Amino acid sequence: MRRTRRPQGQSLIELVLLFSTLLIIFSGLVEFGFWMLEYSNLVVAARNASRFALDDDYRFIETACTPSPSPACFTGSPPPCTKDFYCKTAYIALNTLLQNKPAVALDPATDDVVVSVFTFTEGNASVVTDRHPAPTGYWSLYGNYASRLSNSEIRSKLASQGVAHTSAGYVAVEIFYNYHHKLGLPWITAFVPNPMLLHVYTFMPLYSAAPTPTP
């Protein structure tokens, strides 16, 4: 009985197809790894900034720095906004991003740091009575983005964590970052936008924004 031999050309085609598939999978995993590293750095930066802000007073503002956007935050030597609550919070976020590995540098033309302060009704986390700074209710470093956290979202997130009553205000730090693909391969950019906007946020109690108890 004679065995049927497969043509060598067929084996070559199968090898090319297999190699191509493995290459696509491997390159996708590498790109995803880069994305995850930078995303985790953004989360850490937002967390550090909000943690730094929780012991500060949101009413410490400087007129040259409070308007949003605030490009005056880090200009000059020394910077003019060292006491401004919002500039200081943004500075912690930017500094954390640059110190982490890999370092992430925000582009003033496309990225942003947004800080918002919330005050709730005394003893009731279901009602937001004030958002600071006025009149927008958020502060933007570069003026590229507005806060994506609505009052109802903040309430629902607190409720999901079991916070039904609170006597503290909250500070929210949002970071908007356009992630540019490191590999830039066409079979990835065909399905995943390049750049891809990443939005991370964190919020923590802010005692200076606590509501005044009603007599």
C-alpha cells in the first residue's frame, strides 16, 4: 500500500499561516502589556494625588491658578501656585507619573488632570449640595476635558461601597491620557484606536469640604 505524500508547498503554506497567527497573538500580548503598565501607573497617580489632597483645604486657592485651564500652575521659578489646592493635587499626579516605571508624560495638547470637590448633605450621601470650584464644579489643568463624574455617579459609587451616610466631603481626581501604541502594527490598529483614550479616576474623603452641621 502506497502512502500519499503531501506536497512540500502545502506544508510551507501551513507553516506560514501558523507563524502569522502566532505572531499576531504574540504582538497583541506585548502591546497589551505596555497598555496595562501605563494604565496601572495612571491609577497609582490618581490615587496618590487624591490621598495627598485629603488632608489639604480646597479653599486654599490662588487667583492666578484657580481659573480652569490653569497653565500658570508650574511656570516660573519658583512656581507661583505652590499653595493652590488644585495645582498641588495635579502636581502630585504628574510627579507620580514621571517617577513610576515606565514614566508617563501627559501631553498638554491632548491629555489632562481634572480635580473635583463634592460636599454632601450632612449625614446623607445621597444628596450633593455643592461642587467645587464654581461655577463649573471641576478644575482642569490643561482645559482639554471636563469631569466625567456626575453627581449621580458619585452617589451610586458611594452606595456600592456601603456609604449611606457621611459627614465628609470628597475629592475626585481624574486623569485623561491618550495611549499611543508602542508597536504600531497595522493588524492591531485596525481594531484598536491609536491613540486610545484612557480615563482613570479615584475619590477619597476630603474633610475640608465636609458640610456644616445644621443646628
